[in-house]
Amino acid sequence: RFGLSERLVEDFIKPTLLVGLFKPPEELSALVVMELLYYYALAHQDSFDVRWIKNGTVSDSLIAPLAERLEQESDRRKEVYGAECGQFKALGGCRVSSISKIDDNDKKMRVEYTNSLGIPRSIDADGIVLALNGKGMANVVENSPDLAKSPTFSKAASMKNGIDVISTRIWLDQYIDTTRTPANVFSRFEALRGAGGTFFMLDQLQKDNEAALWGGTGDEVPQGSVIACDFYNAGSLMSLSDEELIKILMKDLLPEAVPEFATAKVVDSWVGKYPGAVSWFSPGSFTRRPPVEGAPTELPGITCAGDWVRLGAELEKTSAKGLCQERAYASGIHAANILLDRIDPASKKQGRQRQTVLPIRDDEFAFKAGSQLNKQVMNILPRFWVR
């Protein structure tokens, strides 16, 4: 429709979308596609928008210390303010089964869940942030009649068909230092079977903590490169064994990208398969995605967070686009602030600050000038290429 060449689509747009939104362009919402291409390809061209953590994983280097700090701060506040101050406790390994109103006149909600030992538990909450993907949302809503009655949450539950993802890690017996960059994209390989793929040279990205990549105790001697390889839109690869996936990487993909991989041997490997784990922004899905404010009239005690939530025009100014942890994190702060304003509006008047999210920096001058020029031209010329 827009006259794009086949080469542009196959060599740039399709690979970009497969690793940015995990689906080819024909299976994606046009709105989200344009958002992603704008944010990662057109705007902010003088910066690399993807960062790899320097040590460990996001879970053990960011989330776990954050939870520990919140618990310590909660204990400190309890000592200062007494029993009236609630206490924070992070419960890892729990799975929520249902959420329900306690009664029609009470804004509190009851959360039924199983703990890390599989024992059923419940808790009554003043506010809830649903930090779930489409699959998780569907599981909760289907077992929660009070949520299912709400069009907001029933529509969100309809997005339960997520995207299959495979993550691998490979330890080699030699170093591969001829890659042009530590972060790389697979494109147009038959062995991908329609999936998207990336590989990251962790020994280059985490060079100062290389020993941790080989065990974490500091006693292990690194033997060679450590590679993280991921597959997106990986439904056609999910049925393969772990051994076969590593074989495809070492025989068909990595040596084709960098010939030096052909002489390397695998010392160890790991494979993780995650069916339906990632949000799928399918055509027409925008109105089904939950807004960050939830359903304030029907269920004021619930808000939503995640990279798939709709933030609204103002809050979008503070968030990245597409599938990314940055967007999910920022949406969580917004969801918590909205919830706190509903539960305890007086606290804001008393001067208790809300957590702020830094706005995304402005586009470069060249991009803004080009955008304004195009807008002026389109006010005069008809859009003759759109039918």
C-alpha cells in the first residue's frame, strides 16, 4: 500500500519487528508497529536504546535488591509511625487464583493465592496492581466473577494467546571476538523457521564480571565466550528438543553469522521454553488492552501494569514503546500512583510525594523539523497513495 520495496521489508522492517514485537508485520497492529519504528528507528538515533545489565540478571541484580530495600524501608516506617503504618513483604513464588469483592459496600478486595509451597492463602487488600500479561490476566479473570463482569477486564482476558519464546545460553571452549557488536540479530535464515532471533555476547557485555557467567563463586576459570540466544515467535521451534535447538544454533545459525563459531565446541548449554509468555499486539487489539487506571467506576481498587497496558496521552510521554522492561516498570509506577490517589487522596494534600517518572527526552532537531515539514506538505497535497 505504501510502495515499500521487498528488500526494505525483508531486510529491515520484518527483522526489526520480529525482535521488537516478536511477530512479522502482517500479524501486528499497525498502530503499535508505527510506534515501535518511530521510537527505535527514527527518533533518538544518537543513542542505543537497548542495555544489557552489567552483572547477574535483572531478577537478582535489580528486582531482589529493590524488594529488600522496600522491606527495610517498611520496617523503618513501622517503627516511626507505629501499627497504623502497613508493612511490606515480598512473597516470591506465589500464584494468584482469584480476586473478589469482600462485599458491595466495601472497596477492599480479597486475593486468593497459593504460596511457594502450593498452600492456599488469602489476603484482603485496599488496592491491587495487576502486573500480568494476557495469559496471566485470562487465568485470573476466568476465576474471578467480579472481574469478569467488567468489560475492561473481560476484553483484556481475550488477549490470552501470547507469543512463544525460547531462551538459550551457551558456554564455549574458546573466545569469539570477531563479532562487530555484542548484540546481534538473525535475519532471513531458513533454520529460524519463521521465528526471529538474536544473540548477545555476554562475555563482552559483562566483561568485568566474566567469572560470574561461569558459576558465580569466583573460583571458576572462564574457558571462552558465553552467548545468550533467544527466539521470538518461536511456535515452529517449540517441539524441538533442547539438544536439537543447540545444534541448530551451533551448526546452522551462529557460524553463518560469524564463521569463527564453526570451530568452537559447546562446554555447557541451557534452554528455556516459554509458551504464550509474551503479549501479542495483534491487529485490532488496541481497544482490548487494559488501561493503566483499570476500571475505576466498577473496581476502583484495581489498576494495571505491564508493557501491554494503555497509558493515555500524558503518561505515554514518560514511557518507551513496544515490548520492553522499561515500559513495564514505568507503567507500574503510574499504576501505583493512581491507586494511592484513590485509596488515600488526603496524603497528597498533606505533601506526601508520589514517585515520579522521568519524561523521554525530546526528539532530535532534524527529526522534529522533518516531521513538521511533512505535516505542512500533507495539509496541501492529497494523500494520493492511500486508498
